[in-house]
Amino acid sequence: MIIQPLFSERNAIVLFCSKKYFDYAKVTIQSIVETSSKNNYDIVIISESEQPLGFDYPENISVRNFSFSEDISDLIFWEDPNISKETYFKIFVPKIFKEYNKVLYLDSDTIVSNNIDELFNIVFKQNEVIAGVEEFQYWNLLNKTVKNLPKQFKTTKDYYKEIFKLDGSQTYINAGVLLFDIQKCNCFNFTEKCLEIIKNNPLENKFLHCYDQDVINSVCVNSIHYLGFEYNFIAFQVSTYALKIRYSRKKIDKDKIEEFVQTQPKIIHYASSQKPWSKPWVNYELSLFWWKNVFKIGMFDYFAERLSQNVRKKIAEMLKPSDLVEW
């Protein structure tokens, strides 16, 4: 499948999602609309099947939904109840969007909380093909044994070193927010290299500790443009950000860490199992970014019906009157 650009800028924002996450993707898109400028926005959802979004958007914002039609019949993807095969589809971005300049991929559990137009103006260095934000959890887990890790590995570090030739000295990025330079990716054979790793994975059931994220980091280890933390702010890890920083190779002084944590990020990523729609009490303030976008599209009752009355009331009380206006 090949998707054609709608605007002369030839940039796009894409979300891949299963049927389960399609409604959450609507909230992510609303957050892009809320923070948009007068520039053009070519937004694409690729899912199991084409579904109506049910909303009208401003003239400078196009939202299209396509069903995924790449042939993956010979591929086996490591999945679990919370991670479906759709998470791997981002490795096809350079092929599906080959007529574009840059494509920003967003997970469906992200919220854009400030305008992000500047991302499309980033100039990649000669060796860089994608851009992303460092994953702190990687450094935290390197010397630990985690659930489901194959028995032949004592620690996660052993797994990364043997399977992906990553020895802990490299900076590892989170794949929930990725900016692709399409032409560079295709010259680099990004998709083909990712597929080769998946097909040749020697582990039982094609085990991958962090799914497509492991594959992308292995392929692009020396070809990554590093973005600031504000472009992929892991929402419910705020209280431990200072601790996680020490696992990074980067030297960041304590004052700057505190300043960053207190600064409103550009993209909030609810990456853990503690989602704002299921456990907003973990951090009401950060959950609020998500819920105010839910209000804007008139889906509060739909998402809140699974929460207790007290929690629903707490969220409603925290929202400002302007947040309650549906567009």
C-alpha cells in the first residue's frame, strides 16, 4: 500500500492501531487539533479496517483512515494481551509513505499538549534516518531479570548483547514517538533490515522483550537523531524521572532535571499499564490532559462508564469550564 500526500509540504502524522485502540486514537487526534496552527496537517490512521471517525475537522486538517494491506503472512510477531501485531506496522512507514518527506508516528496512548510543528523542520545529519527520545527504562532494566525473559539469559543485558549486539553503551530510544526522514529511511533500507531481524529471530515464538522497539534500536543504533525529553514525556514516571536519569549516559545536572519535570511537555505518553482512562488517580494532573480532549469530542460518558462515581466526579471538578465545551 502507498498513501499519497494531500498537501505540498508532504509531511504526515500517522497512528497504527488495533480495533481495541481505535477510539483512543480519536483522542490523540483531537489533541493534535487542539494544539494545531494554521499549517496543514495530514493525519492518517492505519488500522485493521477502515472505520468512520465521526468528526468534522478544520479545512487545514485532513484525517484519513486506511486498512493495513501489506503482506505479513510469512511473519511471526511476538505479542501479548496488551501489545498486538499493529505495533510492528510502524516499520512499514517508509514504504507506505514513500512519497512523503517526513512522517511523525505517534502511539495511540499519547497526547499532544503543545504545538509540535517544529518537528518537521528538523534537519537530520547525514547518517541519521529517524528521530526519537531516550528510553530511561532500558537503562534501569539492563542488569535485571524480567518477566518472560528466555531462560538462557541471566539478565536483560545478556539478551540485548547476544540478540541485538547492544552492549549498554548505546542510547536506546522509545518507539512510541518516532520521526521518520522517509527518503533517508528508504536509502538505508530501514524496512527490509527490520523485517530481516524479525524473520531471523532465533528465540522461541520470536520473543522480543520490547517488541518492535528492540528491532528499531538494533537497526538504527548509529543512525538516530535524539529529540528532547519533552517530545515523549512518560506520564506516570514523573516521580522517578530523576532516578531514571542516572541510567543514562547523558550528564544532566539536578537543577535541570527538576526544571524539566515541572515544565509542560510537548507530547505526553501514557506508556505504562497505568492509563488515564483506567487509573487516572495515579496522577490526576497528567491524566487531565487526556480527559479534557475526551470532553472536547463528547466521549466522556463513553470512557468514564468503567470508572467509579467518585473518580468521575474528581475528573469533572478538575476541568475548567472551557474544557467542557464540545466543538
